[in-house]
Amino acid sequence: MKNTCVRLNILVFVLGVGWLQHQSTLPEMEWIWLLFLVAVVTGVLGFFQLANQLVISRILLGIFFLLFGFCWAAILAHWRLNDSLPHIWERKAIQVVGVIASVPQESDRGVRFQFDVEQVNTEGAIVPKRIALSWYKVRQLGANQVVLPVVRVGERWQLTVHLKRPHGNQNPHGFDFERWALERNIRATGYVRVSSDNQRLHTMVQRPAYWIAHIREGIQHRFAASLDNQAYVGILQTLATGDQNAIPRDQWIVFTRTGTNHLMAISGLHITMISSLAFAVVYWLWRWNTYLTIRLPARRIAAMAGLIVALAYAVLSGFAIPAQRAFYMLAVVAIVLWVGRQTSVTTVLAWALFGVILLDPWAILAPGFWLSFGAIAVIMLLTVGRIGKIHWLSSWLRIQWAITLGLIPLLLALFQQISLISPVANAIAIPLISLIVVPLTLLATMPVFDFMLPLIHDVLSVLMVILQSLSNLSHTVWQQHSPPVWTIGVAVIGILWMLLPGSLGVGFFSGFPARWLGVIAVLPVFLVKPPQPKTGELWLTVLDVGQGLAVVARTEHHALLFDAGPGFGEIDSGNRIIVPFLRGEGITKLDGMIVSHADSDHSGGARSVLNEIPVRQLWSSLDDKHPVTQMVISKNQCRKGQFWQWDDVHFELLHPLEQDYLNSKRSTNAKSCVLKITSAHGSVLLPADIERRDEQALLARDGDKLRATVLIAPHHGSHTSSTDTFVQKVSPSLAIFPVGYLNRYNHPHEIVTSRYHNSGSQLMRSDKDGAILIRFENNDWVVNSWRKLNQRYWHDN
């Protein structure tokens, strides 16, 4: 009974933390302290009523833990948010002194790292304690080339930096960078400015956190040197130090498609396995000495040894959520063994849950939290309290099947995809990774065992060949829309019902009655689709891709992508923003894709989209040698006069003219595809990056077609576009500026926004509103800002 109360109170505490994390604004401290006082009063009353009024006592204690979780998370949130970069100091040169606090991540462009600020030399400047910096390899300084110096973790530097507040793209089904930065206490981002005052002050600052990071960095460098940058050295670096950035994107794709990406995190399985090995070795050695055994039982000392090894590995790996969960569970088990008491495994899991959330209230929002605790909960449901012995192979297969089945709702909710080949791939990969690769890799972290690295790499290479072959099979990944929240809850209940005793035996429907209801309960997560436009309706989404453009237009049975945002190398707007949005909305193919012109802020993500989503037809102003056009069979150059009709919605290209392609002196902007979409409920004009000359040409030849309900402002609101006559002719009810936060072009220009404002247009911009969602329906149109719809207290406004 006591353990039940403990578990319930911990769950209520976590519920309180989750309650706070879903607030759009953070309560003022006065209200938080008042709630905390109420929590203390209810807690005291609940404790003293424990013996007399059991039900009332439990309710009062539940209120205490709920409010305590809410207040605890709110106090920590206030503490972190108070350490912020003032708006007035954004994009200004600031000289700081501090320490490189993370292992630098190198790329083709430069190096990125976290920086602990110790001193601000610029008078009056206020800088947060931890910032994230990029330092580019080559910068021009007069006639001289300034080359990036080698930087190492733990070094103290004096740097001149340009900073801005953490500000991420806000899109449906997208990654929330601002939450990620808050959880890691990164309170500003920026880059190192070229300056003769940039200098290294000390080679190593002697603090425990920097010692650990320095050890991790040393291991990575030794691995790279020993393996001479062979194909899978990044995987071994990750398994040793937890640095997932070391794994190339193409290898991550293989792990994702085969459902083995969890093995590339320092998982609870790895921590537990290494701890168990340490326990077994110490237990065996200790029992050889009678004197030691009499003084201290072997189980106690072995439990402490296993816990110490687990802590060392968890800290070395960066102490991610799965590692935290495993360590806290092992800590509870070690304490129980030490004091000679017994406890249930569910109580152990509950205390681990409490430890993770207490130290990191934002962990409840991370996918790793749900997947880690979800997997261990499934294993416990399958193994704890079952009667009878089962062969180890049968037990192994049952657990693999149960985890695959049990995590389906979470994987669909978080990533909108599941690997169908996962049980087979994991049955091969888990023994090789956990029993061979990980132990030998950890052994190789000690310099004396460097000679083992080539052998480990050979074993890993064999595994990667197998996983690559499985990944290349057709239909290995199920991808679908983001399921409604209620279907996820129903599916979880259904899967729990199917996994009750008897569900995985010879008779799948044996054991508990009506097990088929579990299967039916899972179906809605696949079958209930997001709402779609009706005939004649047009749904438009202007995605927040930073300084660039990407617009998705949908009719009842068709979808069109207009431009694909900027590219940033392997990770671009296509695979980071557009594809997740399309998948989450249930768009499995594009009937059309328009790449307006060759500038990278409009075409940079196109190749990633084409790699992931079938595209029936491409229109563009690109030449035939462009990489994007070479990927598509059915393609046309944009030309005035091209039009088509989808579900009673009219699409027409107004620019460029055929002769514009013959003039080599015409800029790429001048050849931008201009699209007009017209529905019975309203219209939209997408002019890409045309400028004054082309606006005047459009006015002269198609002035009667330019009026539109919604206008995507030409050239992001540059002063070279949006002339008075053009703005007056289009006369949009809504003008949208697709711009990046604090972009270097200062788009949109103040004069341009004034023109639209004076014409009576409503103004929206992607850096402040996030994705902009417009629906033309019911003889009207409605617009919403995703940043406002999805507002959380950590979002920068």
C-alpha cells in the first residue's frame, strides 16, 4: 500500500510539471509562491490526516504533489529565462571572456561549440552565462585571410561575438529549437566576429565539467586517429561519448529505416549491461576473500561498484535521458540491496521517473523521455508477475515483439513513421552492439587498448552491411499523417490490453477475454486522418523557413509546393521542415512543385523534398543542368499563360515570358515564376523575388489579374520591390513577409511595410508569426499564426 502511494504521488508530481510546460505564459513569481504556500498547507494537512481519514489524506497529498511539481518547474523556468540577452544587445559586437564548454563540432564551414561566459568586457552589455557560438573557418579582414585557429574544450578565450536570442522556426510537426535551447540552458546564439583581440588566454580551465568534456574530446580524437577516419568511426565515437553529431546523415537514415537508431544513443540497455558486468566481476572477486566477505557482503560492494561504473559511463556519454533513467533505477536497486530491503520494479521505475523530472523538468517534452520510459514499461508489463518459466530465446523474441508493438503510438505521434523491419534488424543488431561492440569500445577508451579499434570497426562493418541491405528493401518504413491525440490514448490502451498475460503466447487471443478489442482500439491511429479541404476550397500554408520561401497549397485531392526554402548542407529546409510538415498533414505525394528561381533561399531544400516525396510535375525557371531539374522526368519551364484546374481551384503562371530565358543578362530574380491561385472564396498571388522592372511589366500586361486577397510580398519585402503602383493594384487584404529572424538584409524594409499598411493590408511575417495558415472556405478566408496557436512560455516574441 505504501509503495502504491509513492508511485501515485510521483505520477501526480510529473503531471504538475507537465501542466506547467503547456502554459502559454509563465505565471508571475507572486502567484507561484502563493501556489507553493497552498501546496505546503495541503501537504501538512494530508500528512497529519494519514492515519484517520485515508481517502481525504490521499487527495490532499495528491494536491500537494501536483502543485509542488507545477511550482518547482515554474521556479526553474523563471531562473533560466531571467538569464537572457536583452533585445538591445542583439547583433552588436560584444567582447566576452569565457570557457569553451562543449566538444567543438567541426563542419565544412567552421566549428560550433557552447561557451560559458565568465566576464563581459563591453561596457553596459548583458550576456547570458551560457551561449552557443559558431566560428567560421575563413573570414575576410581587409586584404588578409583570417584562418580559424584550433579550439579545444576547456580553453579560456577572449572573443568578440555577435549574438541573438534563441529563436527557431515554428511550424506544424516541426522541431522546437527554443525549447531545446532552454532545456540545455543555451540563452543566446551567435558567431565569433573577426577581431585582432580574439585570443586564447588559458589552455585548460580546471573544473570537473571541463575535465569530463576534455576526456570525451580526447577519446574522439584518438578514435579518429587510430581508424584514420574510416566509414564508421563516428558510430564508435558516439557509443563511447554519446556525441550523436559524429554520425553522418546517411548512416542515421539507415538506423532510422531499420529501427535501430535507439542503439546509437547511450541507452539504458548499455548502461545496465556495463553495470551488470562490473557487478558480476566485483561479486566474483570479493567472494574469494573470506575476510572481506565477513566484513562486507559481496552483494553490497558489487552493487556499489556497478553503480559507480554506471555513473562513470553515463557522465562520459553526456547523461542523456535514457542514461539518466537507467542510472537512477540502478541507484534505487543498489540502495535497496545495501539496506537489505525489497521493493517492486514499478517503484524503482517511479523513483527513476522522479529523478529525471526533478533535475530536468523539460525532459517531459523530449521524445527520448517517452521512448525510454515507454520501452521499459512495456518490458515490465511483459515480464513482471508472469507465472512459469520461458526459454530465453522465446522470452527475447517476446520482448522484441512487445517493444515494437508497444511503441507504435509514440513513434507515430513523434515521428509519423515506424520501421516495419525493426524486429528483425534489432534481433541482429542488439546482441552485436550490446554484447560485443559497446564493451570493446568502452575498453578502447583507455589508450592501452587502442589496438582493438580496427577489430571493433570490422565487426561494426559487418553489421552495417546487414542493416544497409535491410534498409534498401522496399516498404521497410511505414509513414503516415500525425494521428489525433485521442487516437494515441486509445491505441495505448488497446496495446496494453493485447500485452496482458496470455496475449503473446501460442494463442494470441487466449488469456484475458475479448483481446481482439485491443486490435480494434489501435486502428484509429492509422485510419483517422487530419481534416482536408473540400471541393473549391484552398488551404495555404506559408512555412517558416527563415530567410527564404516555402508555400504549400492544397485543394481537395491535390497538393502543390511553391519553393523549398534555403539549404544548409546535409540538413536543409526540405528534410528539416517541409517533409515533416507534408508527412504530418498526410500529404504522401505532390502533384506539382514550383521552384521559382535558382537562388538558394528558394531552391535549397528542393532536392531533399524530391528524395523523400514523389513529385508528379515540376515547373521552374532553372536551366536543364541544375541539380534539381536533373532529378525530375516530368518538368516544364515556367511561362506566362500556363494554367490548370484542380478541384475547382484555378492555377495560372503570369511570369516569366518565353523571351526572358533568351536574355542571359537577366538576373535569376527577374526570371522568378509568378503564380496566381484563385478560388471561389479568395485568391493568392505568389511573385517570388521579382523586382520593380518585372512588377511594372506585370502591371502593363496582366494588371487585371493581379488583384488578390493574399499576397506573398515580393523579394521578402526588399526596398527593390513592392512599388506603390504594384501594391495599390494588388490591394491585398493580407500581405505576408517570409523573412528570417534578424536577417542580414533587414527585410522587410520599413518603407515597404508602410506602403502595405497605408493601403489597408493586414501584415504578417514568418519570423514573428511562424508558419502562417490560411483557409479559403465558406465564401471567406481565415488566417492563423502557428507561433500564436502553439505559444509556450519559452517562445521568444
